[in-house]
Amino acid sequence: VGPEGEGDAAMVMLCLTFVSAAGILVYGESAQAHADRNPETLATKPRSDRQGFAREV
Amino acid sequence: VSNIELYQCSHPPKQNLNPKLQNPIPTEKLLKKSEEPAEVVDVKAFAATAAAKAITDGTTNETEQLTTDEIRDRISQEMWTQPAQDNKTPAFRAKFVKALSCGTVSVESTGVVRDVLHFLSGVNYFKIFLVVFVFFNIWVFLLVLSLMGTGFMLLGGKDSARMFDVVDNPISGVMIGILATVLVQSSSTTTSIIVSLVGANELSVHNAVFMVMGANIGTSVTNTIVAMGHFSNKDDLRRGFSAATVHDVFNLLCVAVFLPINWIYPIFEKMTYEMAKRQTACEDDCVKREFLKPYISPYSKGVASYDKKVSGYISQGYCGGQCGVSFSPGQMKAIQQVVCASNGTDCRNIHKRYEGSWVAEGYLSEKRAPAYITTDAAGTATAGFSYTCPADVDCAAGTTMFFDGTEPPIALLPNTVYEVCGAKVKTGLCDLRLLKGGLAYDRWNMSDQGAGALIAVMSLLGLCSCLLCIVYALQIVIKGAAARILRKVVGFNGYLNIIVGLGITILVQSSSITTATLTPIAAVGLITLEDMLPLTLGANIGTCLTGIMGATVVATNPVEAWQVALVHLFFNIFGTLLWYPIPRMRQIPLNAARFLGRMTTHPRIGKFFPLIYLFVVFLMIPGACYGIAMAATK
């Protein structure tokens, strides 16, 4: 990998991280919304944790 | 009397002409107001369960001794240490075995093939992927930290290289150490710069000691930023912020104790001088050994690289010029006797930017030699020091050589221009660009400032993204058996935690990485604050290795460079000895961190508190002190 190739590779890695983070945010929100609609899942969580960031996938 | 009735009595419906407000308050709203907060319900339920269990088992109820926050930490811990519900069902495993063997082997069969396939069917491939994903993100995190340093250096411009010039008292030294470390996001880098500046005679050991103390404080900014990633969950933010700020508090306390002591009596300098006085300069194989940098640096430089030489020229005062001729000590003595006042002993007259560091080992440094010396009518040259050809003189036509052969002139002729370094003086060194390569320079054709701004923003976004990915993946990977093992390991012994923190930091050569990776785990309650403190202390000591490795390759002033590296090490060791072994002393940083953590639950400023804290502790106070020091210097 040449000097330019390394720069390109670094940019690709960064973009992958941005996309992963965006995906996690979107997926996390939808998983949370889904979990909040499911009484069985909701019952297993502490009450104060039910509005938090979706940890269960 | 129920809560609802009490509420209704104290809040009778008001008569209002507004038709919307004339409607009675819905019962649901009243019920909501009278309900206990969810946190309180959780704590009460946990306490009741623990009390019932204690009665059944005939043991004492430990929960009675715990505070509400501690109970909430236990609730979170229990949630994470419960077995993860991710075991594969027998039906899935049977299908897996059948599918992979193309129907030739069933789960009821016997033999090696069945056992291997059955084992493979139980593997959680998603978790394996996430483990790889975490390592990938740690690598990107290091890359982003490196890019952030480059971005801030470019954004700061050439003047940022003069940052170290205003160190004239311990307080400004500490503040500049903090600022520099916050900007380059690495205490190892700052300490290495300090070691090299001391090695190059540009900084005294006395001032360097205080800058190292500042660098120690500055390094804790990264995990404080990491803790802010938990803003969506109040409890996680409290735990994470406490775990992150225990590092800050410990370093601040160490500085609060050791700065006045070292100011009154330079104990660190004296002690480390005795240890390092026999160190010799590196003569061959002077290559710094680094573990991770070779895998990060090429990629970071591929995006943008920063010309360290330019900042070196600026900070070392070579903007006027740098002599490219190598003179012997005897020749330098002759030059010094001619150009410096008081028979060569006072060189303050020679150049308007003259500094004490221009003299090395009693002689004017050879790189500081002038291009030309002009004598006056009396044949003296004390005001004739210049890096360029003097006005009204045609230097290209030829001037008298100062050294005829190797001998200096016995007596200088009046009104004569002598060539010392001549055309071999390099000028305009400080006019070079800071950005010297990478995509930003070669392909995007950006200015220094533009590239700095882009890379700083990109790296900040990258930092947040990496942290989000690491936190998310770790929370899935760690749940269940891994969480139970982790709890047992970090909860075993505090002194073992110091060694663990030390070992991890030596391997990754960055205390920021160690503490930033542990902070999300502490935020979910798997690492308690009591366990986090020794891990942090180990990381603090482990990061000193970088400075020591920097000192091993210093070619000049090895004793001073070693002194700085050892000061960093002993500052952290003494701090650990002072604040950790005695339980009462240990409670001071722990309680301070707990207090800072609780501040994040404040109903009004809670969510903004980490931001306010970061801004005040790491930017506003050091920035203000730096500004004052700069103004005072000018």
C-alpha cells in the first residue's frame, strides 16, 4: 500500500465507523421502540431502564 | 389519605375563563404526579428481595448498608451478569448439524464429525463478529486520536509551536502541559515533546517538571469525553462520569500536593538527577521502539501529515536563520569572542531573538553562527551579527573569510564584512507550510487552516462514532458469562488491578485507550468506582514508559531528558503511594469522583454538567492562565 493508498484506507475505515455508528443509532432506536411495545420484554427490565438506550438486540 | 387526595386538596381546580382550562384535570395526570419515580421503585424492590433472601438464608442483609446509588449499581450489575438468553435452541442445532453435513449426520449420531458440528452449532458467531468489531474500533480510535492531534496542530497554526515559550513559572507550566495534552490527545506525545525539548536545551528541567504534571492532568480528558457518550441513560452517565473523573481527581490531587512541594524545594529534580547523572547520550541505533505507532502512523500521515521540523524551527528560534556549517568548538569560541560582548561572555547583544539556550556547553551553538560579521571603524564586531548579507554590501562579489583555513583572524580589520557561514545559512525555515503531505495536501490541495479544521471536525465525529460502536458492541459481548468473569477479575484485588492497568497501558502505549475502554464497562456498573481507581493508577504509571523510551534515544543532554522521563514516572508512583494504600486517603478521590458523578443527575444542569466540567477544567482555566502568562511574557 503506497502513501496515498494508506490515506484512502484510513478514510474508508473512518467512513465504515461513521456508517456503523449511524446504523447502531437507527437500529437502537427501532429496537427500543419494538421492545417498549412488547410487554414481556418490558417486564424483564428495571422500571427506570425502560426509556434508556436499547441494549437488548 | 392517599397521595391523590392530598394532591387534589392542595391543588384545587382554579376557576378560569379560558374554556380549555375549565375542564377538570384528568385522573391519569394526577396518578402520574403521585407515582414514585421508577428509580425509587427499583431500589425498593431490590432492597425488599435482598431482605427476604437474607431472612430465608439466615444471613445479614448487606443491602441495608448500601446507599441508593450503590443499590442501583448492584441492580445494573445483576442485570449484566445474568446468563445471556442467546443459547441456541436444540432444534436450531439439529438443523445446523444436518445442513452442514448435507443430511448425512444427525444430532443423535455419534462420532467426531457430529461432535465438531454440534460444537460449531453452539458458537455465537455474532459475538465473535462483535469482538473483532471492537478491536477494529479500538484501532480506528487510535487513528482518530492521532488525526485529532494533527488537526489541532494545523488549526493552531505556527504560533502554537511557541506555546512552550511562555513557561516561566510552575503554574503556567502546568497549564501549558494540560493545554498541549488536550490538543494532541496524548500525554505520551506531550511528554516525548518535553523530553526532546529538554534534550535540545530549549527547556529547563525545572519548568519541564511542572509541564509533565500538567500533561498528566490533560490526558484524562479523553475518558471524560467517553463518559459523555452515556448521556441517554442517567445512571450510566453517573457511573461513567465518576469512573472517568476519578482519573482527573487523582491527577489534580497529586498536582495540588506535589506542585507546592517541588516549587519550595525541587525534590523531583534533585532525586532524578542522582538517578540519571550517569546516563550517556545515544550514539548508535537511536531508533525509538514503539509498539502500536508503526501500525497507526502511516494511515494518519496518509490523510494529513504535519511538518514537525517547522514547529521545531519556530519553537527553537531558527526563524532568523540556521547555519549549515559545522564548526569546531575552538572556532565557535573564536566567533563568540568576536560577536558577544564582555570578551565573549555576554551574548545578549548579538541578535534581537537571542535566548539563553543559544549557548550550549559554554559556547554559542554552531547552528547559531552568523552568516556575516561586520566590523565598525574601531575594528570591533559586537553589533555586526547578521543572518543575511548586510545592506550596501555585495556579498556575491566576495567578502573576507572569517576563517582563513582553520585559523580565526588575529585582529579584525575596521569597516570589513567577514563571511562566517555565508550562503550556507538556511533562511525562511519558518515560512514553510505546516501541512506537508497526505490526502489533504496532495489531492485536496487544502490550506493549513482548512485542513486543520476539516481533520479536527472529522476526528471529533470519528471519536464519537468509535465510542458509540465500542460501547454498543461491548455491552452485547460482555453480557452473561463474560461479565461474571470480568467482575471476578477486577473485583479480586485492587493491587492486582494496578498491575492489570499497567500491563494493558504498556501494551497499547496509551493510558487514554485503557481508561477510555474501561469507562463504558464502568458505566454499565460492571467495574465499580473502587475497582476503576487502581486500574487508572496502573494506566497512569504505564504511560510513563513512552517518555522513558524517548529518553533512551536522546543524543544530547541525556541526563536532563532522563530526569524528565523519571519525574513523570515518580510523580505517578508517589501519587499512587499517597492516595491508594491508605483506605482513608483513597476515599478522597473516590468521594470527589462520586460527587462529580452525582452532579450529572442534577435535575437542571445534570446533562450539561460534563460539558461544563470539560470546558472549565480543561480549556477555560488553562487557557486563561496561558493567556495571562503570555501577556506577562510580552
